[in-house]
Amino acid sequence: MSVLLGLLFPVLMVLMFGYLFGGAMAVPDGRYLDFLVPGMLAMAMLFGLEAMAVAVTTDAARGVTERIRAMPVSAAAVLAGRCVADLLNAVLGIAVVVVTGLLVGWTANRGFPAALAAVGLLVWLRFAFTWVGTYLGLLLKTPESAVAVQVLVWPVGFLSGAFVSPSTMPGWLGALSTANPLSATASAIRELFGNPGWNADGWAAGHAVLLAVLWPAVLTAIFLPLAVRQYRALGR
């Protein structure tokens, strides 16, 4: 049931923001729905962070983690297996949001290779967020404490370019939004899908695809070794 709800929640967000609030959003050179769907795809990747944190803490609370640690299996292999399982779920989630977008009139205008590259960037972002969630789950250890991660995910998601352009925000808030990895991926896949965006200036706006590759690489380089080290430290 939780997996089903996780898949359907981004659909609800697309319909709610697209139809309830979309009429108030004027996007240059296009419709808000075409701006929204790529942003919602990026936002759905962020949900993997909280899902992984909850899953890891649940395994620990049920004793699953301790039983696996008693086996002759490397920490990296255990964590990588969970990561791969999450990525498969993420691909399914991307497919659900894409189908929903197509049904409500969204289109990818730059052809299949560019669309495939956009999906690759989404999976790459999810991969990075998976390691962040894994580390936080191992650090927090209990499902109750993982609620804090769920609460913090929402400000991170809304303080991005997923729903509105950072250029429409106050200066300092727009700077934080521009620096958000979610904003880079949202802008990059809009470019790859050929969807409209607010006409923003600056280096980040002109190099969104590059940033969408670099940000997840940085997050992975930081949190993957932290997660492995935290896993090995359990029970000491």
C-alpha cells in the first residue's frame, strides 16, 4: 500500500498544482502545466530521500539490519542492493508521472534521445538522494526519528525551481533556490524535454545540464562513504 501511495502522490500533485493553481501562473512562451511536469518529476526524485530513511530505520527497528550484518556480506553490497531496488521503484514512478503528464496534455518536444537523457538525469539525482536518505536513516535508527526527515524534505522541495522560477523570489531566497540541486535537474530536464521555463539569467541558468550532472556526483561522493561507514559502525 505504501508503494502505491508513493507512486500516486506525485500524480495528485500534478493534478492539484496544474489545475487548481495553474491558472494563476503565467509562464513565458508556454503553459504552466508544461513547466510543472518536469518540476514534479524532479520533486518525485526527492521523495526517495525520505522513503529510504524510513525504510532503513524500519529495518533496524525490526532487527533485519542486525540479521544481515551477521552474514558474511560486505556493507557496500547490502546498501547498494537497497539502492538498486529504490532506483527500480523510481523508474516506475517516473513512468507514472510521464503517463499522467501525457494524459493531461504535456509533451516532450525534443525527441526520444533528449527525453532519455532527461530520464537519466532524474535517475542520477535519485541515486544521490538515496545515499543521503540511507545515511540519515542509519544515523537516526528509529522510524519515529525519521519523521524529521519527512518534515525537512518539503522545505527543500519547495525552495527550488520545481514549481516556480527562482527569479520570481526575493533575492536571497532566489539565490538559495538556484543553489538547490533540485533546481538544476528541473531546469535541465525542461531544456531536454523542450518545455518552457521562466527566462532567467546567470551562469546556473545557462549551465543547468552540467549542474544536474555535478550536483548528484557531489552528493554521492559525500554521502555514499558516510553511509557505508555508518553501517559498519552499527552495534559497536
